[in-house]
Amino acid sequence: MQKPTNAVPQPSAGRNSPWNHPAFSMLLALLCGFIAWTVVTVYVDPQGSVTVQDVPINYANSASTYTSQGLDIVEKRDIETVDVKVTGNSTIIGNIQNSDIMVYPSYAGVSGAGKVTLRLQARLVNTTDFPGNIECVVENPKTIDVFFDEVSEKTLPITVDASAVSVADGYMLNKTTAVPAEITLRGPTTELDQVASVVATVPGDGELSDTTTVPATLELRDENGEPFTPQYTTMDSDTANVTLTIYQVRELPLVVDFIGTPTNFDTKSLKYSLSQDTLRVAGPARTVSALEELTVTDFDLAREFELGRDYQRLVELPAGIVSLDGVTSVTLSFDTEDMASTTLNISNIKPINVPSNYEIEILSSLVSGVTLYGPADEIEAISADSVVAQIDCQSVNLTVGQQSIPVTIQIPSSTRVFATGSYTVQCEVVAK
């Protein structure tokens, strides 16, 4: 009788193959699924969609639709970006960024001032990197409320506020000049009507002693002078360059320049006074600092002087110098208490500076009725012999023949006597 065998059955070699492993079967199924999805996506149905977030709204696109009506956007909802659904080839649209898309309102329904609800539209602007039929649709929000108003322009001069500027002692702020001198505002009419002035406020920065130019911020103000900040109004510039013209201030004595006097006459011998002895003036430091006195308009003793009379004289200021006292003229008065006058006929007639190509023959024997003024004691002692009627040929246009030539009255024996009036003598001019 044969004994039973207790050996354990050995597994078949085919059942230990990796092809029968469960993990391999799962991977194989996933691979097949991906291949099937790729085939369907690329060849059967490649369309897909993605949502691109935070796409900015471009309000400038087609803005001529409302600007041509004299309108502008004055208020809109506080929304700057929206979400956009992009539909197209799935292998392309996945890389689209918000910068590749433009969202813009449709202004087709804008016909006047007021609130308008605008539909937001979107389109792909980067067609180079993303070709093909790609559709963009705004998801959220789809519309936006915008307020339009009539827009106009208003030009105002710039007013300078230099109240904070400090000037050194002996100097003054003469004037201010802004560049630009005026500014143009553009915005809603309702806002522009509230703007009364444009002010350039100059900050204080130390003491000034010379003309300087500084930048200043422009500020809009209402009719009460209060700052006004518009929401939608714009202007050419928000700053201006302000020139602060600084003048030096000095008080200078006034003097009179006497003309028409004898050659050796001492003008200090005249006793005169002015209604104002000094004058406060201001001007550029380089000019004012060089001045020692101010001269009133010339006084011609020979033609203007009369006993007991006062004279109005203009104050002659150098170019660029201004009077701070508001004085433009002064009264000139002479103290004639110790003065006297006399009238003489002068026979002593002498030509000087005769050109070498001429000869002068004096035909007049006398210069009659010459009036002299001076201190009483000198006038009493003076005689016709001590007076000369002088012909200065350098100041005369000589012509051949007889002509009447003016003379000046000279008193060589005195420095305090002068003649008044104008006198001529008849002469014969002969060419050599």
C-alpha cells in the first residue's frame, strides 16, 4: 500500500508576473484615461474656459463718444478691476494674464449729463501670443454706474501769497511774479464755478536780501478765500516758479542841479530849500547802494529865476528806483532877503573857441538890458566893465554871412552874481 504524499502545491509561474500586480493595473488605467482625455481635448473637443481675475477697467477706450458731446466722467463706482471668463482652446488660454485683456465700458448709451449704467465689455489685446478664436466675457460685475457732466475750461491768473516770506532789515519785497502767470482748469462746470482764484503759496525759508526764484504749490480757493479741493477738475500744472524781487531801502538827501550859470559861479552861495529834504527809495541793491543823493530836475538860473517865486520840480529817480514816500515832486524856494538886482548894458563882447577856418566880426556894440542878481553888497559894487558877454563858437552852428549869435553873461570878478534872461549879438562870419 502506497503512503500519501504531504508536499505543498507550488504556485504557477504565470501568477507571479508583474503584469498581474494591482498597482500596475491602476497606473495603466490612469495612463489610458489621460491619453483618452488628451485625444478628446486636442482632436475631438479642444474648447475650455478659465477665469482671469483683477483685470483693470480702461475708461479711456472710445472716450471720444462722450467727450465729443462736451461731457466727461465726474464720478464712478469705486471699482477698478473685474473678473473675466476666457473661452477658447484649452492648450492656449491657460497662460493668459490680466494684462493680456482689456475691459472697457460701452458708451453707446451716453447722450447727456447724468447717471448712466454702462455694460462692461472685454477683449483679448495680446493676439500675438494667444492666436485663434478666444472669447472674453466680463463675469463680475457686468455693469458699472458712471456719472457724466458738462466739462468746460476756465483760465485764472496766479495770485502769489508771500505772507510767510521774511526779508532782512533794510530790504523790502517789491513784487512777486509767477511763471506761468495763469493756469487753465478743466472739469465739470459745477466745480469750476466754485473756483474763484489760484494761489501760489511761497514757503518761508530764512531772511531774504536778494531777488530769488522758488517753487510754490498751487492751491484753488473759493470766493471766500478758503481752500477748495475739486474731485474731478484738472489743471495745467500744480506748481509755479515764483520770483521774489527784493529791493534795498535807503533814505537819501535831495539836491538841486543848477544850470545856466556863469562859468565860475558858486551854486552853494544860493540860499534855497526844498519842501522835502530827503526821500525814502528802494531798488536793486547794486543800484541803491551806489547812490549818495537824489537830484531833482535841473533848474536853469538864467531862464527861470525870479525874486519871490516858488518852483515845482520833479524828482529824478534812476531807472529801477521807486519812491516809498509816494513823492514825485518837491517845491523849490529861494531865500532872497539879502539879494538885489541891477540892469546893465554890456559892451565887453568876446568870442571864444573860434574855428580856424572862420573869422567873426561883432557888429553889435552893446548887449542891452542885462539883469544881474546876487548878494546886495556885490550888486551895488558891480559895474558894466566887470561883466563879459561871451560868444562860445563851439556851441553855435556858424554859417558864412551875418547871423544872430547867443551870448552867455560872465562875471569874472564874482562867484555869487549871475545873469537872467537870454541875449544875442549880431555878427558877420567870414570864411578864411
